[in-house]
Amino acid sequence: MFLASSAKPIDDNLKNLVEEIEAQSCSLSVLAARQFRYSLRQTPVEVNIKEPRQFNVLEEFIIRAAIEFQPAPTEDELASVLGLDSVFIKTTTATLRSLQTLSAASPLTVTPEGRSFYEKGSVPQPPYPIQINAITDPLSNKITFQSESLNETAIDLPDLADFITIDHTIADIASLPLEEIQKNIQASGLALHVPEEGKIVTSFKIVASTQKIWRKISLFIIFDALEDKLSIQIRNGKQILESASNWLEVLHNEGKISLQTLCKLSTETIIFEREAILKQKNTEIEARLEKIRKKALEAATATNVKIDNSTVVDEVIQLRDGQISQAFIEVLNSAKSQVMIYSPWVNQTVVNEKFLTLLQKLANRGVWILIGYGIARRQEDEDKPIPPEVEKKLRAIRTPDGLPSVQVFWLGDSHVKEVIVDQKMHLCGSHNWLSYRGDYLPRGESVYKVTIPHQVQEAYEFLANRFQNHAQKLWKNALENRDYQLAVESLCVWGALGMEDIALKEIQQNSWFELLPVWLNIAIQALKSKNLSGDSASFKTALSLLNQVSLEDAFIEPLQQGWQKIIGAIAINNPKTAFNLLTDEVWEQFLRLNIAQKSDSPDNFVSQYT
């Protein structure tokens, strides 16, 4: 039996957060949690900012003349052309030179900065100073800027630097190039350097000595039973510090830090806990299947009905041998929106042309199919990997909108053999769904066909959690490599799980708007299968992103078609809901992006679909 929470090295004030982490997934177990302090460096910095103002008529004429006249005029020549006293011209040019809009020498020449401001219809104002604070963080290895200074407070916790060598080398901010300071100010979210608006940080200087500021952080050692993986996580409150967490994991993998020293967690304890957790998870699966077997037996005994080759017991049907394959095909054919299959192995004997044709029929109806496989703990250790040609054929199955309907991937470390359809029907037992020999001869196999809601839901949550974890891994890899195809796979898994809101949130947070047409096609499928309503908040969120799309974007055509299909699909069922989505702001974007024609009105646009 694995250690109770009270026996684990977990600080008392982290127990609630540990419970929250473990509640996120049945596969997560926190083995240790400890609080530390570490020091930041705070340096007061003064930056000078130049902002634009609209130029007056005389300034505009002087700058324009300096740009267009050939040769460039002098002040006296320009005064003669305008019929003005040269004093007026010289006073104005002196102002423009002080603003670095005109070069110092005569004749009149516009500086590159002056030309840039002129194109925006403005000239710069004299720079003004603002004091901000540069924060050097040794864990993230970043310099950020903020308006408010950090308070110097005493924190009575162990210093992380006593356990891990932290490079406290302070970047000499005074020696950094201006471009880097500007870039860091922008990345910090301070609206002080906004070149597109003409607001520019022109210079900076250190105005006070650097201070040491202590910050509290929490360290968690987390074991994921599904991934069979130990990870180190650093948090500031509930916020995960990704770069610091990754850095500590690298140090641990290289043997440069000891978890025993860091949080009193020995290698022997980790091994013991890992084996106990994995055993418990497998026991939970077996216990779930045992409930189903017990339910069937109790019902059969109560009604004096002997369980033979096909016995109906309330909401459980026990199937044996040759009946299993027939029931498998019947259950698949009944699918309306979703099929989930876990089979330790997959081979071409089952995934033949007939089976592929069946899956394509399901895809044509808008059914998502998620297939997980693998029994070994590591993919490279599988003795019967899926044949590449089989995987290729499965991935070639598409929805009517061109999305990959079948997602097949290695999950591993499981001997469960389950099929769940539409979260209403569950097949489980000893049958290898995608790798039996196809001869239908009796082999003593038995399978239960279950429609008891809470038991189907238990099985669904277990498998859905594994698929969701895989989607998150795919998405992370897609972001790191900006891999469009991996991103599409992630979105399709989320779509298959009814998590369209998560998919949209990730697109929005990472500004990956090229994926919006993919999301729209996923949403269309959900609308048609009635798994997503037309008044879903997701549609309002997606519409709010249109102002970040340009008519010149390469994906504009599928985006236009996607929104036309979405409004059409909603309008067929509820014209009023479709019309309510087309607010004045949305309609303006529809016209700008040619989703609708200028001759259209929201009423006509909706009515064409009804």
C-alpha cells in the first residue's frame, strides 16, 4: 500500500494545492511538496519616452517641401516661396530640428525618424522621463520590467540556493543595448514602447542601486501513472513556472540535484510509491470490470436465468466467442458522434478493407473515432507495434469537411480492452478488438455489453482522460515546433472529446489564427451531431477574433467558408440564434473579410439558409 498523504514529505500549507493537483486527473499523485525562497534583483531604471503629436499646417508644409523639393530648399528660399518672414520659418525649423525631425545642416533634410512620423501625420514631442523597475529572475533567466516596485519582505523559508547552484550573476543593465531594453519592456506588457503608435523609448539610465528581493516558491514532485513519469514542478502560488520546472528536471536527469536532499524523497521511496500507484491504478480498472461481472451474475441468479452464449441481464449482456465480433460491428454501426477504442494491439487482419469501409461510413456521418493502443510501458519496447501501412490507412479516413476522423496513437502500459460509443454503450472483456485472428472460432473469450449509465461514465472518464493527456502533449510539441499537422491532430482529439472550448482557448492564447478554419469545421461537426449548441459562448469568442485576421491571410478562404457554414448550420435549427450572433461589430468584420457581401444584410444572410 502506498504512503498516505500525511506520511509524504508535504508542507502543511501546501496540502490544499496538492489536493487540487491530484483532483485534475486520477493518474496524478504528488509524492512531495515543499516551500522555498529565492532572491530576485530589482534595479530602478529611468526611461525617456517620445510620443507623437499632430503637426500644424506650417510644419507639414516644411517637412513636405524638404521631402519633395529638388534640390532641397533653405529656410530663406522656403520663406520666399510662401511670402513669409524667414523668422517664422526658422523658428519652426528650429523646433523640428530639436525634435530630430529635420537634420541640423541646411538645406532642409528630413531625418529617417522624421519621415516615419510624417507618414503617420505627426511629429514627435520632447521626450519625458518615467521610472520603472528592472527585475532580474535567476530561475527564469529573464529580465522583466514593471511600474510598481517589489516590497522587500523577510521570508522564513529555506533558501533554494542552499540546495541548488543558482547563477545569481546580475546582468549589467546599464550595458545592455537600447533595443534589448525596448524589447523587454514590450514583453513585460508595459505600454511604454509602442512603435506602431509612435511611442518610443529613446534612452534609459540606472537611477538607484540594485536590491535583493525574496520571493516564495513551491516545489512539487509529481508522478503520472498513465505516463509512468516523474516530473518536478515549480510554482509561484498556483502559477506554474515552466522554464524553472524544466531547468530542475534537466538538473535531476543529469544527477546534479538530489530529491532526498531537496525534499527528503529517497530513490527507494520513489520506486516503492511508483509500483504501489501503478498497482492501485490497475486494481481500479479490474475493480471496475469486476463490478460489471458481479452485476451480471447477481441479476442472472435473481431471475434464475443461466448465463449462456447470449444472456440479457437488465442493462448488461454477456457475449461469448463468435458473438463478440458481430456485436462489435453492430455497436460501431450504432454510433452517432463518438467511438473510443482501446486495444493493446492493432493488426491488418482486423483493420482490413471491410473494417476501413465501415469507419469511413461513420466518418461520413460525422462520427469521431479515437483509437488507443499499446501494452508496453515504453513505445520502443512494444513487441507488436502497429504496422505503418495500417496506421496510414486509418489516418486517411476523413470527415466530409476534410478533417481526420480517426485519431490513432500509442498510449501504452495498459491491457484494458474496451469500446465506448456515444458515452452510452460500453464493451469490455478479454477480447482484443483490433488484433484478434479473425477466425471466429471459440477461444473461451467473454465480453460484457454495458449500458448502465454510471458504469459507462466511469469507463469513459478513464479513457477520455488518457486521450486528453495525449492531446495536451501533442499540442505542446506543436507549439514548440510550430507544427501545423500536430496542432490539427490535437484540435481533432479535443473535438472528439467535446472539448471545443479548450481547443479555441489554446488558439486564442497562442495567437495561432491559421487554425481557426480547422476549429470551425470541428464546431460544424459538433453542431450537426447536436453536441454543441448555437448559443455556445465559444462562437462569440471565435467571432471576437475576427478583428485579428487580415483579408490577405493565406487561410482567409477556408475561414470565410467556415463561418458561412457555421451560421448556416445554426440558422437551420434556430434562425434567431444565428441572427443574434451577427452584432454590429461582427457584421462589420463579416463585410471587411468578405464573409458576407456588401449588398447583404444580417437578415438576408441568415434567411438564405432557412
